[in-house]
Amino acid sequence: MEIRAPHTNEEWESYFSLRYQLLRKPWNQIPGSEKDDLELYATHRAVYIHGKAIAVGRLEEKSRTTGQIRFMAVLQSYQGQGIGNALLKELEEEAWRSGKSHIVLHAREKAVTFYRKAGYQVVRKSHVLFGEIQHFLLQKRKE
């Protein structure tokens, strides 16, 4: 298992394709909806096994002291094996290295337990994505 940023055009295509397949396509969203205007400014990480991306995540700067984790997803066949946790820790370490003391994220309801086990606290209910996916705002402070 290797956690790193995508490098080649093929790896970037695979990265965004995985994001789309896991986070947008099941809700009939159009290709391209997995990207936003902050892609060039964010820190991207993917988990690779035998050269294949099986998990993705992104860290972006919200302020000088706060980072936000977004677009976290792990292929279902690899869930429950610690891969998401390893990816989350890599993104957190990047936030701490860059001087952040606080991380926020908006988690889908089914992912809240995963983040709570990783030390995140639920702040409040957040938005409802695509009219059906309840999200919660969570946060974690550097220890």
C-alpha cells in the first residue's frame, strides 16, 4: 500500500474517476461534478495497491489555522481494512505540518462513526447533499 499524490495524467484521471464513481455517480450526478475550483490549491492523496488507486482524499486550507478534509472515499471492497484510517492520518499529518491547529470536515451520516473513532467531534448537523444525504460538521484539534 502506498499513499501519495497522483503524479501522471493517468493517475490524475484515475483519481478523479474514483471520486466520481464513489461520491457522485450513485446519485446520478454528471461527470465533472466531482471537481471544483479549489483543485489546484488543495493537497491530494490517493492510496495505491499494485498501482491502482483504491482510495482518495483532499485537504484544503480554510484559514491560516484551519484545514478542511474533503472528498474522502474508499472502494467498498477495501473498506474495513484500515485504508481509510491510513489516508485520513496522512491528510491530518499534512495539515499539522503546514501549521494548521484545527481540521474540519462535513461527513455523510454513515461515515460519522469512522471519524469519531479517529478523534473527531460532531459539531452539528450540516447540509443535505443531493436532497437526501445528511452531512454533519465535525472537527479535530491538534493534540
